[in-house]
Amino acid sequence: MTIGAFSKACRLSPKALRLYDELELLRPARVDSETGYRYYAPEQLEQARLVAWLRRLGMPLAEIREVRALGPADAAREIRAFWSRVEAETASRRDLASFLVDHLTRPLAGPCQSDSSTSSDPSKETTMLELRCATLSDTGRVRPANQDTAYAGARVLAVADGFGSGGAPASGAAVEAFKFLDDEPLPAGSVLNLLEDAVQGATEAVREVAGPTDEVGTTLTAMVWTGSQLALVHIGDSRAYLLRDGGLFRITHDHTVVQSMLDEGRLTPEEATVHPQRALLLKALTGGRPASPPAPAPAPDVRLHDARAGDRYLLCSDGLSAVVSEDTLKETLTTAPEPAEAVRTLVAGANASGGPDNVSCVVADVVSTTAR
Ligand code: MN
């Protein structure tokens, strides 16, 4: 078929067909060596349409090349995987967008000042929110040293799980970089910038202590209390949970190979829990492997959570979540009256299950206090 006839049949313009040829997405069956005219075979129609649809889907050219070479079942699987990556990426951008909207429309309160107060009448009681927390980190029963860092300060809650030969200094450095926020007044309009500074500081500090290898690094799951909200920063496979209204909700997404395979429908949850590579991280704060051009450091997820009186938050390293079921987490968090007891029970639970890894938890309660 001539390019004109083929173009009509597959409803792609000759211009698009020439482009696909140049991009090696769809090569003509034959090119006349004299005239340079392109000729297509009728069997190529199906493929031309597929390429056009995949372009419309926004799939990158390199991936289209791969999908095009596959049989229908494999191509379908790749398209499903591509789309779940797009959705995951969109979800993290959606979180950032709502963070920004929130940040720009609501003046943030100072420490311990609540948004639920009715402050027009000064004689009225004002409800304020406060954070009460406890933290505990333990080597576990198997590892020779503890490379986790857990921290709860005036505003900052953090768990970091270091890995590699310098894992302990890496997790320590990441958390250290957040501690300046404990002393900041966090005035309206500055929270986002301060978080950005803290993330940047943690990234650089980890690079510094980890050296020129991405074999050394740390996860980081941190929350920063603004007085009415908690800003969440998360990278790696440590986790944050929220116990609210009797339900336990995981509010972080593991940056692991296994989690992404789960998201893409390539693994069942049952398979994921016993997968040999379930600890393999997709993203973490690491040292820098020399690259040219240097790759940008992977960015943590950032979200803002409205706190409510009665909320209980748990931050933990995978040394807890890998061996203690979510049912048990929920039961412990529901029944322990104080954060200090909750962290002790959780760490003991991990050690009772063999304590195969370092285990760290921070438990924080949002409580309301009244003041005149
Ligand atoms: Mn761990």
C-alpha cells in the first residue's frame, strides 16, 4: 500500500507515519530506494493503530517500542503496569496539589493553637490540640547493631531505617536534619519552605555520611506538628499509621519493588508477604553513586494531615510491620492507654516474633486541652 492509502486505512496522517518511521515505532514494509516513497503492508494496519492509541495514552516512545514487539497478552500486561505507574505518580502529585491548596488558603496556627476554637469571645474556653508521644528503638534479636533512628521532639516525629555499612550514621543524619523544626515557630506561609529545607538538609546529610555509594542510605518517615496539622514526609519502607474512629489506616505507601509489583497486579498480597526481595527499596535517601549527568536525588512524598483530638499516630520501621500483623498493631494501639506503653508492647511483639530486624516506633496522641 502507498503511504496515502495506508494513511486513509489506519486514520493516521502521512506526517504521523513519517514520524513513527523516524522514531522506529513503525517501519514501512518497503522504502523505494529511488524515490524514497514508503510502502506499507496491510498486516501493519493493526500495529499502526496500536501505536497511535499508545501515543494517545501518553506512553513514552521507548515503552511503545517494547509493547509493540509483544504478543497481545504480554502487551496487555505492560499497558496495565504502565497505567498503574501513571496513577501512582498522579496520586503523589494530587497529594502535593492538595498540600499546596491547603497551604495557600489556610493560615497555619502557631504551636498548640487549634482551628476548632471559637476565639471571637475571649471569655469562652478555647480548645487546643497537643501532641503526646513516646518512642522506642531496639536492636531486635538477630542483628548485631541497631541502624534505626527513632525520635520524638517538640514538633518532629521521625523513624529512619539505615542500611549498608554506614546505615546507623545515615539514619541518624536524616533525622538530625529535621530537628531544627522543633524550635521553629512555623508561622503561616513558611511550613512548606521549612519542610523543603529539612528534606534538602536530610538528603545532603545522608550523602555526606554515606559516601559515594547508593548501597548505603536510609528510609525516612517523619511528621512535623504545626499545632493543628501534621505534615508528613516519607521515603522508603518505614510506615505511618493513623488510628482514628476505631479504624487503623496506613497513610504511607512503601517505596519497594514488591509494593510496585502489587500495585501493578503482578503479585497478590499473599505472595508479597513472602517475596524473597520484599525489602528491596525503590526509593530511599542514599549516598551518591557517581553518575554522569548526576541523577537528581529521589524526592520523598509530602502530605499534610488535619489532626483531630483522639487521633493516635504510629511511625515504625519495617522491623515492626514485617513481623507484627496489622490486626495486632490495631489491637495494641487501641488498648494501650499511653503512648509509652504502646511502644513497649509493639517492640516486645516484634521481638516475640523472632525480632529479625531492628525495630523502632513512635506513637503520638493528639489530645485536646482547654484554656481560657
Ligand atoms: Mn529494617
